[in-house]
Amino acid sequence: QEKKRLSYEQKLEITEHSFAKKILEIAIEKRSNLIASADFITTQELLNFADIVGPHIVALKTHIDILNDFDADETILPLKDLAAKHNFLLMEDRKFADIGNTQELQFSYGTFKISNWADLITSHVIGGSKSLDCFVNAGIVAILGMSSEGTLTDSHYREEALKIIENHPNIVGCVAQNKVPDNILLFTPGVNLGTSGDGKGQQYNSPEHVIKNYNTDFIIVGRGIYKADDPELEALRYKTEGWQAYQDAL
Ligand code: BMP
């Protein structure tokens, strides 16, 4: 018999990291494994969207540096309020990829002061294990493999990256398009129910495909939801499909 995946409850028991525990607790409470990617260029759109999909998601993933009108008071304060109101985590998809000292500066200074508000941050591991020591008081979601066509994250890269990911205490999980060991939470983007690509290299699979084939813990959906005519209804559809696929795989 094929080995079944671990439940979120079982993962909660084996995980050490406080942000890993948090996202698993939210998943169990909301019966959701959905992360919405909110790739908006205005604060108003970002906040509206967060309020609408907030009840259905475990985390809201941002690219805070694409906002035309970022303002710490006008953007981050209301965003934090919405995260508290609807109980979701804030995940900043910064994809750090530098030496430790530079990442430390990028994490806490400059316009966005990510360390002040992000619960989870994404980072490449290309700078080596020590470069990740700077990310304290947040959970790192490390980039193991990318969803885009022609990515350089080949099997050799992923094998070496996984050694770092498995051994770094600040890491809660990774972004990948393949199975990973049970103690690392798996976040999979490139999820869309309507299309197989975007003409710019992005490659899509269904929630069911990634959850059944990769044992994905959290699906990350961007345009599939925020470009829909009714984003809330679409968020519910991805949430339901994602949860059903998870239950079927247990
Ligand atoms: P969409 O569903 O609209 O293609 O958006 C996917 C989101 O996930 C984008 O914000 C993108 O930056 C991110 N992402 C990805 O698509 N593939 C990866 O391998 C890693 C990512 O962070």
C-alpha cells in the first residue's frame, strides 16, 4: 500500500517552528490550504481583496515592492488589521538572494521594513545556509524549485538546496514543484484551474494535481483568483478543491 501523506494535525506535532505551527493551526481551523497571491499595484485593490478573500485563506502572499502607492501607515497598518480580523498570515514574497549582511539590511530597513510586519518571507538559498541566519522573528519559506519554464532549479540544485533547507532552524518550508520530506511544509505556486500557462513562462497545474502528486501542503493562487469576476467565489472554489484533494490523499 502506498504511504499516505501526514495530516495537518500530525505535522503540527512534529514541527518546531512557531510560524509553521501557526499556519497549520489556521489550516485546521479554517479547513483551508489556500494562500492567495495578491499581486496588485495599488493599496486600495490590495486591501479590498484581503478583506474579501481573508476568511477563506491561511495566508496572503504579497509582492509589496510592486505597489505604486506604498505607505507604511496607509498600507501596512490596515493590512495587519485585516490579517488579525480574518486570521491569516502575511507572507512577503521577497525572494532574497544575497549575502547575509545585505539580506539583513533588506529585511529590516528601506521603504518596506519587511521584518516589522511579515510573518513569512520567501528566500532563495543560493547564498548558503549562513546567509539565512538574519531572518529572525519570521518563518522562511525557501525556494527549492520554481514553477517557470526553463528554471535553473534542476535536480542537482534542489538536492543541494534541500540539505540547507532541512538543517536551518529559521526555515518552515519551501516552494517547490515536487515532494519534499514530511518535516518541511510544501508551498506550491503555479496553480490555476482555467489555464496551463500565461505565455510568459509560468506553468500551471490544478490544486488536485499538486496536492496528490507532490503532497503540497499549501497551494498558492494568484491570477486564478484575483483576476476572476467574483474573487470571493473563486477563492471558495480553490479552497474547496484544495481541501477535498487533501482529504482524499489522507
Ligand atoms: P499566478 O498564480 O498569478 O501565476 O501567481 C503566482 C505567484 O506565485 C506570483 O506572485 C509569483 O511571483 C509566485 N511564484 C511563482 O509563480 N512560481 C514560483 O516558483 C515561485 C513564486 O513565488
